[in-house]
Amino acid sequence: MEYIYFGIYFLIINIIGFVMMYSDKQKAKKDQYRTREKSFFVVSLLLGGIGTYIGMYKFRHKTRHNLFTIGIPVMIVINIVSIYFILTEGYLFYISNIIKTM
């Protein structure tokens, strides 16, 4: 059951990263107040790197910034390592027990 919740979380956080990239691109076109770059990295670090990366290239946004073209893929690698430990080392069970006690 924990894997289902993890999958739902993973899907939602990646959709958030994707939508954030779209929203910021639209704001850039209209010269409006923009999303902070730090926000993209926070979402990416919270396992949303894939959605952020896909959005970055789908909307051609932030692709000229080395901070993003290097930083987001690094976050994806960190995500993969994190997911590996969460799923294989029993951390997901540990985390779900902590949440249940709250």
C-alpha cells in the first residue's frame, strides 16, 4: 500500500514541476512577476526533477542557463538514488510508520 502512496506523490510532484515551468514561461512572455529559481530546485529535490526537466525542454524555458541545464539533471540523479534507497532498503516502510504515529 505504501508503494501506491509513493507513486501518487511522485506523479503529483512531477506534474507540479512541469506546470511550474509552463507557468513561469507564460509569465516571462507577459513580463510579469516570475517564479523564483530556488522554487524549481526545491520541487526537483523533492523528487520532481523529471517533470521539471521535461517542462524545461517542452516549453524551451531556462534551457540557456547552465544552472538549470546542469542542476536539474543532477537533481534527477539524486532523485534516482533516493528512490532506490526508499524502495529497496525499507525506508518507505519506516517513513510510513512515522507518518502513522503523527
